[in-house]
Amino acid sequence: MDNTHRKVLWGLVCILVAACLVATVFGCAHQPSIWVQGVDGANTGGFIYNVGNSRIAQSGAVDEFRLGSNEDAFFDGLRESYQVFAESEDRVQLVHNCQIYTVRHYADGHYALYGELFWVGDSDGAVWKFPFPTDKIDKMAGGDADSPQPYVPGTEFTVTCDLPYLLRFYEVYGDAVKVEGNRVSYGGLTITVGDGGVIEVDVP
């Protein structure tokens, strides 16, 4: 075999290897559905919706992805499949298995699917989840209120909604959430809704 044939053969091998690598990466990134677990983990099955997508990141709690279809067609399909709790220009909140999940469309074109909740830590280092309409969080000292599922670094934050809105939100969760006046409890954690949109978190 002369040098020319060796170079051609080597070139074909390189192309084949590159094609396999691209196929492998694409196969890992391309998914047939979007899914996340809810505030109770996998106990109620979480949320899954069949739509071909290119996955960006998946933590189990938040699924970030891109779609080939446009936002209108995607959101229309979601509205037809689930009860809508609320929606705005860039997101739709859906009711599934007595929980609320959000699909949000970001300015850069990607989407995120996540359950509506915030995280908070206690003095022992344990982390707690609490269902909450995160799009209504206004200010959070030391935290990122715009995160899909924000972490509350302290015991207080402010919101742009009132108690009646929160009560309507928690009606979706049924007996899993206990409401007594302006106090709401879930999974051993309690929040108190105060004047001026102040939410106090009673960390165990």
C-alpha cells in the first residue's frame, strides 16, 4: 500500500471516528421528553411531557432544553394536555397530580421545566423544599429570586402577591398543605404571610 492509499484510508478512519463521536453526543443530548420531579420528589410521579428536545441540563428538579418548534405551538400543546393555573408572556404554569409545574421560555431561546418551590436550609445543614409561586418572589436578601427554584439564604423575603392569591395556589396541593389563617405548613416547614408581602420562613 503506497502513501496515497494510506492517507486516504487514514482520512476515512478519522471521518468515521468523528461521525461516531458526533452521533454519540447528539444521541445523549437529544431526548424524546422533558421531565422533572415535584416538591415531593418522585412520590407522585413528577411531571413528564413528550416532546423532542435538545437537553442542556437535567438535575431532576429542573430540566433545561431547546426545541425546534416555536413557543406558540409548544405552549398550545401544554395547554391542551394540562389544566393551566396561570400564565404570562414567557411562561405557563400547569397543574399535574396536585402540584404546579412551570415551563418558562428565556430570552436566549431555551426553556426550563420545574416544579414551583423554593429551598431553605436549617441550622443542621439539612435542605427543605416548600411549594411556592416563585414568579411572585420580589426581593430576597442574598439570594437569586429569579432562579427557577430559588434558595432562601435567610428566613424572610417579599412577594408581589397577596394572601388570597397564595391560598388559591395552595388549594391545588390539597391535604399536603395545611393552611391556618396566614400560616401555611408543608413537610415540617411553615411560612407566615405578613403585611406588605413579607414572607417569614419558620426554619426547624
